[in-house]
Amino acid sequence: MEIKIATTLAELEQAFHIREKVFVQEQHCPLEDEFDRYDHLDAACTHVIAYDGDKAVGTGRIRLVENAGKLERICILKDWRQKGVGREIIKALEAIALQKGAASLLLHGQQHAEGFYHRLGYETASDVFMEDGIPHLLMKKEV
């Protein structure tokens, strides 16, 4: 497993393909809600891609929001879930956030993944709220 920062349009498109497959096709999030102003190479965020050999299998991005590293758009293709890919993506995003000077970390995690984030040191910091019809929680971690 290798985690790589997306530096080319082709790599960014691999990340978008994973997000569309997971969030739009699997979870039925509206396509128009999935992509935003941070989805280009010179945006104020960093996209990472997880590779198993030469196959892109997971992705996520990190951006600074008020001195906190906000982890976003984390997803893994179905056949690679429960194999440690998510943990490696989170570790890579956290390292990038720390390099950028983040004082804390936060994310909007899907409620079903709350235990996963707890195991990585995140605390639940909100009641359940809905994003794209899916229950989410604000999760925070001090660094």
C-alpha cells in the first residue's frame, strides 16, 4: 500500500473516479454536491490517493480551516475496505496537516464509521446531523 499526494491531473482524476464510485454511485449522494471549488490541483487543499500496486483504491483530502486540519472526502473502493487503507489515508492526511501547522484535526464522519475514528484518536464532538441524506458526526482530535 502506498499513499501518494496527487500532483497531476491524471492522479486527481483517479481520486475523483473513486469518490464518484463510492459517494455518488454507492451512497447516492448528488453528483453536483460531491465536487466543489477545492477539486483542482492549485486549490487550498491537498488530495491523496491510496494505491495497491498500480490501482488507485482510496482517496481523501486535507485543508486548513481556522488553524485546524479538516479531513474530507475520505473513501475506499468496496473491495479494499477493512484492509487498513482508511487508516493509512488518515495517517497521511494528519501528517500533511501537521506539516502545514494545524493545531487540531476535525472531520465530518459518517455515523457508521464513528468507531473507526475513535480507534484513531478522534472524539465525537456533535450530535448526529445530515449531509446528503447520510447521518454524520463532527469528530475532533487534538495534536
